[in-house]
Amino acid sequence: MDDLFDFMDNQGPSDIEPIVGELGSSEWLLALMQVPGIGSGTAIKIAREFNTLKELHGASEAELGRFGKFDLYQLTRLRPYENSRANECKTICFFDNDYPLGLKELKNPPAVLWVRGTLKDIANVAIVGTRQPSQEGYLLAEACGSEAANLGFGVVSGLALGVDSAAHRGALREEGYTVAVLASDVLNPTPESNIPLATAILDAGGCLLSEAPPRTAPTPHGLVQRNRIQAALSRTIVVPECGYPSGTFSTIAFAFDLGRNIAAFKPEHVSPQSKGNQLLTDLMGINPDYLDLSKKQKEKAAERKPFADDVLESISDFRELLRSI
């Protein structure tokens, strides 16, 4: 339901006034999302509309019906969500001052973020790509992470094997700041083989970030939702190496929808690992059906030749791109 919800009503983040009512807290937004049929976007709208629990309980069935179909009786039995692991992770909700502004540009922003470590308000670069890169692709992703860190950017990626891991490690090598956006919960990062990397990120002052509450396992839908957060947090999205089909194209689609800069390295030799890069950098453009976009956005995508805003051929090109941001 929320994926079809044009949450922003064509308004920018500056048009949203923070509320002070109890429903605008993490505890009550999470409580609302325990009701079947209420997701992030609907929870935010309900909190903005009714502000307090008293106002919500006083609403008519017709008033509540504007927000979708769900069990109205459950709304009368709401209890605030208790974060039993508050000593290990904290929450940041949509109405908090430290909620990332980039996420408010999403049509369906997370109502609540779960955070381990430090979420900094700095310019970020998302580095994403294949889980099975070539040696060249892995080293390129690592170099991108290092270059971004050296120039003062935060490095955003998804803690997955391959390109994601290389990007995080590149940032850490230069003692830079990096954020791992997870489809799992922040207390149980996946894959398990990357738990030491997650620990290193936290030890270096970085951040593990997710909209999944504790004890939530990753799902295919959760991975896609994770991708929208990566795109929204970042100024530019760079693809060192990816194949096709690839989950990377989900991140690219969100980035395109948000108007983020998209950069891709042009492969010297096309391989299964770099097929996606070939498509993104081809001078003939890209088949817009490869991206999950609206009809209007597909029409815009078809006009881009190449599709990527920046076609990179070397790490020097990447360095110059970052200096221009």
C-alpha cells in the first residue's frame, strides 16, 4: 500500500513541520506499524494528522478510512513500542531533528531508523555493485572508497559481499567514515561472514543503519527497500562493477527517481560481472524496462544516452567527479 502512496504530496522536505505530539515519536510510530496494513508512509501521515493518541482515538471511522483499510479496533489498543535493546541501538524517527533530510525526499520514507554507531550529517557517496566482482572490480571499488574518504565524503554501501565490502574497507583503510545500510536489523548484520567488517565500521566511528526492528531477517523486499535508503542518503551513486540483472539496478532506479547523480565505470572488457556497467555507459542509452520506474520516468530514462550522468574510465575521473560536487 505504502509503495503506491505519494507521501510527499509533491512537497519538498522544507514544507514539513516537525510535530511535538506523542504520535510523532519512535515509540508510537513503531506501535502504529504493528497494525496490519499500516506501513511507514501511513504511520507518518496518521501522526501528522492526529498528533496525539487522544485525537486518534477520537477520530471517526470515515476520517481513519482516508488512510487505508486496517483493523480500527487495534488502534484503540495501541501501546508504545519498547526498545528493549536501547543500550545497543537507538532509534531516529521522521520527526526528529537528526533524521537525514535526504530520506524525506523519498515517496515512502522510513518512519523510524535503527542505528548503531554514529550517523553523521555529511556529504555521502554510495558505492554499489556486484557481490562477485572480478579482482579488478574489487580493487576499483576499494580505491573508490579510499578516494571518497580522503576527500571528506562518507561512504555508503550495503555490507554485502564483493563491491560493498571493498568500498567499506577502502574507506576504513583511510580512516574515513562509512555507513552500512542493512536489510537485516542492526544487531544481527548479514551476511554473518561480514560481522567482523561491521564491527570494524563501528570501531572506526561509522554506522550501521536499518529500518528493520531487532530480530528481523532480511527479505527480497527488504533488500530493495534498503536500496532506496542508500540512494537517498547520497549525493552521487557510483558503480565500479555490476552485472545484469542485478540488484544494483534497483539502487540506480531510486537514484534516478530522486535526481541523484549516477556514475559508472566503463568496462574495458565486457564480462558477466560488468554487463551492467556496459548498459549504463553505452552511448546508445539503456532499455528503460531494465529499471523499475513509472511510465513518465521511463520516458525520461530513454532520452539519456548514455544513461549514466558520468562515464568514468579511471580512478582519476572518479576523483575529479567528487571534487566537482
